[in-house]
Amino acid sequence: MQKPEIIDRGEISGAGLITEEEKKAARHCIGKALELGAGQARVSLSKSVMDSYSLLNGELDKVMHSADRSIFIYLFAEGKYGTFSTNMLDTRSLDGFISKALETVRMLAPDRFRQLPSPERTACDAVTGKETGLYDPAYPEITAERKLSAAMSGSMLYNDKAGGIAGSCRETDRYSIISEECEYSDSVDDNYTADSQGFEGRHMETSFAFCSELTIQDNAGNRYSGYWWESSPFLASLDVKDCSKTALERAIRQIGPKRHRSGKFRMVVDRTVSSRLVSPLFNALNAMSIQQKNSFLEDSLDRKVFSSGLTIMDLARTPGKPGSRLYDTEGVATSDSPVIQEGTVKEYFTNTYMAGKTGLAPTVEGVSRPVLMPYSSWDSKEKEISLQAVLESCGNGIYVCGFNGGNCNPVTGDFSYGIEGFAFRNGKISHPVREMLVTGNMITLWNSLLAAGSDARGCSRWQIPTLAFDGVDFSA
């Protein structure tokens, strides 16, 4: 078996990872598949490189470099369909691989709905891969020394040892720091997709990230952990200086949890975990879930199902924002469109295959960059809706900062999640709470929406802000 290619950093240029020779090999796959009897074919060639620098207690602990290359070949032959992948790109090896792949496809059961999307639905503007504005042209010039420096600069304990000011945020009379784990990472991903109907598309993006986790111990010997991260498509926009400090603050505020009685309370969900309550909606809007009778949103298209305050847009074509893309894995063009608008379901995620199976109009295979729009049931005139404003408007309740296990039934929408966070009173946090359980139904929950903030984290692909709900069931 041919070993995976190791990509040398010298090969990384402003033109991306994928070379013209590799694109030629990908197109060769399509021609060879048609020559051997396939009716249609698609290829997707991906290359990526990632570097990471891990620190433990302010000292370099681990350095990792990884590179990957793969080509996926989608074959449609005699009403049958199969997907195959390899890392080989020499034409002789590919010819034999495709020949055997087609033999396998011909042994499968026919499925008349397997086909490529109509050419008019595919994107025609993803030419260089840089159209989404997610590629940092400085990436090829970033040295190992600069990466290590970025990792070190984000470590509180490293800066403390070096005479920095980070140590001033410690409260050693209440706790001691057990460990600090930090990691800087960067990556570049390059994808080239083409099919036998003439579609060609390319998507390139870089990513820079830093994360920190602090573990502390209070005077009673109890341990708590706090985590924080930052990321950006551009190194110049990556701000790492307060990551460890924020992680430490998030650990400190967990000290001294108290029991809380069961009952119905207003629930405020932190922006870092609020996507947990949105994910079941997108799963239920997937045409495959609907076709398999595994969706609590079956027959909901163009119906008002949720609170009028709920609007989720898929802003897939916002340049420079994580999650933006011009086409999905089928090559179908994305668009900026509403998923749920003022409580009304506006879109099912229906790929070409599921459109044939269900009779639904084909759309895209899934959400790209969901943006939950700000809302306040208190008729707030403020353009910005912060966490503090939501807490003050809610008055009393439970502020959820973490979900610990649990699940949502995809058929009924009933959910049960373990949570941790804080009780708040008169708009102010009073004490930490842990090991509580929140239960309910997704449709009922989203009909009790009180507010959605304007504070979604810019570094996240899913733009889901602070959320507030009324009358939610909590068990102590």
C-alpha cells in the first residue's frame, strides 16, 4: 500500500496546497470512470496541514505536525452508486482503483434516485478557492518560532515565570492552581471538487486557534476546571492574551456550589453552549430524518411552529466569516437564506438524493453558517442585547453554562440534559449550581423564548448567542 504523502512546508504557497498536476489527476478519475462505463462521476480532492504547540504549566510539552491528502470518488453506474477513497494520485494506480471500484458498484442494488445535481444548481463562482475570504495569505511565511511565540504569549504561567502581570489575577487565599494546559494550532485546508457534468469548485481556508484549560483546587480540596478559546481565519486577528485569565476566572466562579430546589424557572443559556439547543432543530430539518420518520419537525415546512422571536438565517456567503462556503459537497451553490423566520420553518435541508426519495424541492445538504438573530420579548430599544441585559430582564432563574450528557429524542423532541451553571436573583449571579437536570420538549421550549442576545462569538461557525426561556423544568 502506498504511504500517505508528507507535505513539506516548502510546498505551501499562496496558491494553496493542491497543485495543477493533482487537479489534473482528479479530472482524470472522472474521464476514466466514464470510459469504464460509469454514467456519472464526481471527485473531491482534499489536502490539509496542521501544526500544534502544546504547553503544560508554562513549558513546551508537545509539538505536532500532521498532513493529509485524500481523494473521494463518487460513482454512478447503471442506476447504482458507490463512494470510494484513496490517497494515491498517480494515474496508473488510479486506473486500477477505479476499475475495481466500478466492479463493486455493479454488485450493489439499483437506486434510481442516485444522480448528480442538475448543473444549473451548482456553483460557478468558486474558481480560486479564495472567494470566501477565509485564506490568510501570510500563512506560508509563518515560522515555527512565531508559532511557538504565540503559544507562549497565551500561557499565564509562562508569562508569570517571565515576570509578566498575569499572576495578579490569582486569589491564593481561596484556591491554588493545579495545572494549566494551553495549545496553539494552525491549519490550512484546500478542497477541489469536480464532476462529469462540468462543475469545478475550490475552497481554501486557514485557521488559527488558541485554547487554555486551568484546573484549580479550593481550600477544601475540591477541584474545578475552566476552559476558554479563541480562533480566527487570520493570525493577525487571533487574540490570545486573555485566554488563560478567562479560563481561570471561569474555574474560580465555580467554587462553593449550593443545592437548588426543583421547579420551573427562567433559564438563561450562555453563548458558549447555546448551540446545544439549536442542533436538534437542524437535525430535525434534515430531509433524511424526515424521510425516515425520525424528525419532530415532519410536515412543518412553511408552518409557524416556534415563537415569533425565533429567526435563524443561514448566511453562507458572508466573506471572511468562519463557516462561509460557496458550495456544499455535491457542488450545489449556497445562498443567504432563512431557515426559520419569525417562528415559521422556511427550509428543509434536502440533497439531490433525498429530493428524489421524498419529492421535496432540492436545496443544500445542510446548514453552513447559521445566525440566530437578536430578539427581546421586553421590547428593548437597545441595538445590543448583552448577557447582563438578559439576566436583568429575566430577574430570577438559572444561568446554564454547561451541559453534562443527556439527549434529545429526534422523533418527539423531548429532551433531558444534565447542566451546571449559576442561580441568579434580581439579575445578579448568586451562587454556582451543579448536578441539576433540565427536561422538556424542543417545540415547547422554543415557544417560550424570551430573548436572544447579540453576543454570539465571532470566532464560531454557528452564530448562536445568549438565549433565555421562560418556565423551564429543573430537577435538583
